[in-house]
Amino acid sequence: MGINLSNLTKISGLTKPTGYSASEIKLALSSRQMKPSEVLEQCIANIDLYEKHVGAWASINTDSARELARELDDKNPSGALFGVPFGIKDNIDAFDMPTEYGTDMYLGYRPSRDAACVAGMRASNGIALGKTICTEFAHRHPGKTANPWNIEHTPGGSSSGSAAAVASGMVPIAIGTQTTGSVIRPAAYCGVIGYKPSYGDFNISGVLANTPSFDTLGFFANCVDDLVLVRKALLDESIPELKKLSLKGARVAIATKPFWEEACTSSQQMIEEAASVLKDAGAKVFALDDQGVFENLSEWNIEISGYEFARTLAHERRLAFHKLSEILRNGRMADGFRVAFSSYQAAKKNLELLRIKFDEVLKGVDFVICPSAQSAAPKGLESTGSADFNMAWTSLHCPVISLPVAQEKDTALPLGLQVVGTRYSDDRLIKFAEAVFKCLTN
């Protein structure tokens, strides 16, 4: 089939985004080349053009967004996300918009407070534009969203609308969540940057729980620099600026386990070509020796995620079981009721030991690379694809960034490259990810 290495944030399939990255917006606003209201109107114009094809939004709050943008027009720029419109996955609370969790059970439901991440982005003078489509309770039953590159293909899930909105130029940044692969896979399918932080870095108050042992926020953007702005907004100003990093001497491990044999030919070719380019840039590239960490990882992940998810939805299961989708009832929820508490407890202990062991494995590695998904986005909207290639890193609490660096020649669909770091090394990983992105796409 073959691939082309290229920066996919600069091109698109169905749409030709005219939106800016958050970093470009910040520069334009600080130099007074644009006003926040002008930035917002560009986003709304792209929504008007593409939403009928893509279906990225559960609700759009244009009146409130316009009012805030006009207020910001008269202020001096301040805050990491000053004047930057953003989307919010619809399993994340916002006090002034419906939060419906991807299900008809909660149509019109309005929380009384913002989730911590929404409040933080607003406090940094970001503009909340609306709620993006997510799968049912952020599980697997899909919503209406289609892939902007080809609307006959899935955008991935569960953060379907957030990925598609950024890919269509409707917003420069969108918030998602990940419990297995719900940020990294949609980012890869939709050809945008996806970031899943180290577990626990970001406060998830106000986010609907799925599997508390794995749940993290995640973010979609069109440039790596934007991840620094998000971290500054939600953590603090001590987050370092993105500085150029040389790949000469960088220790790059290729993960061929688990599931490498499930990767399509194009995904494997992408990794092989990336490895060759990185070697030419002076990096030391070698196969990852996981020292047995991956051996029982999938089994323990399923036991933990099933046990916790089944109990997270105890209210809905008790009062409206018949309204839950078949794939939810018979999938992770059913898995959970087959697991005894003692097995769940043992799996949690085993996984924590593996995390400590993997920390040691990565002491000789600057970052790991592997495909973000088995393949490009599958055809059809009835499924959101497989999260197998994301499960290990989520379970191990590692930070991950998906880079849209390749495009299948035959289908013209994006392929994503995962860059994985050791726990709590996110700022360092972001620097390496930016260097890798430039190396592979320039």
C-alpha cells in the first residue's frame, strides 16, 4: 500500500481547515494582528462549513462565546489560552452547557459547576465554544461523528468529536479523556496531535468516571507547542517553554510488543521509515526490551477496567439497564461482573509492580515509538476501532503523544506515530515529540 511521510496538520481530506493553532493565535493576539472575536468567527465559519458532514458537536454555545470574545477584545492579553476557542468532550461538566455523556438518558442535563479542566481553561481566558460528541459513557457505542478525511470512516473514540473538531479547523484545541485509547487513537485517525498525560498530572474533578485507575484527561491540537499552553493553563506557569532539542544521541526504542503482528503493513512501514530517518538524524535506535512487563498486562487491564467500570455505572445499571447499549452491557460491564474483588485487588497490585519495573526499563531510553493504532481509520461508523496499541501505555500510566506523520498512499488516510515517555516526564517528552515531528515531516 505504501505511505508518505508528511505533516498532516497542514492538509486534510474532506475539509481544508483555515483555522490557526493556539500558539499562532496567541502570537497574533499579542501583536494585535487579530482580535479574539475575529479568531472565534473563523472557528464558527468552519463549523458552518463542515459540521453538517462531520457531526463533531453535541452542543454549541456561540452566543456566550461571542459575548466573551467581545469582552476580551478590549483587554490586554493575559493567560496561557487568552482568546483561544476550545471544545469540551461531552463527558466533562460545564456549568453553562448540557452534559449528556453520549446517551439519551441525560438529554438536557446541566451540571451546576465546571469540571476542573474547563474552569482552568476559562481562568486562563480560553473561550469554551461547545461540547463535542463522545461515545456512550465514553465506552464503545459510537455517536454521530464521522472522520473529516473521509466521512465513510470512523473518527475513532471515545473522544470522537474533539478529534474531528480540531481536524476540521472548528477549534484549535479540544479536551478529551482516555481510559484505554480514547485520545491517541482518534488523534491518529483524524490526523491531529493527541496528548495523553502521565496518570494523575491533571485534576479530573467533574469528569464522568469510567475506570478511575486509568482515567486521564487528554488534548487535541494542531501543533506540539499547544500542549505547553494547555499545561501552563491547567498546571502552572512553571511549565517550561518548548525549546529546540537535538535528536543526536537520543535513545529511541521501537516497541514491537504487544500486538506488533496486528499492525497493518502501512503502520509497520511507517515505523521502519521513521526509524531510518531518526538514525540519519543521529539517534540511537534499537528494539525495546520490555523485560517481561507486557506478558500479563492485557489480562490485568481487563480485570481492573471491567471491575471498576461496572460499578461506576451502578446507578444507570440499576434504574435504566435496558437503555444501555448491547456493547456496553455485554462488553466492559459484563467483564467486570466476572471478576472477583480479590482478583481485582491482585491485578491492581501486580500492575503497580509492573509500573515500577517499567520505570527501570525506560532508564536507558529517552522515548519509545510505535504505531498509534493498527491501521488507518477503518471504514464504517458502527465501530470506533481497536485500542490495543494504546492499552499498555495507559495501564503503565505513561505519557503519550500521537504525531500525524504519515498518510497511506492508496486511501489518503492518516497514520499516527506514538511517542511514549516514562511516567512524570511529560515536559521532556513534549520536547522530544516536537523534535521527532519536525525531523519526520520537514
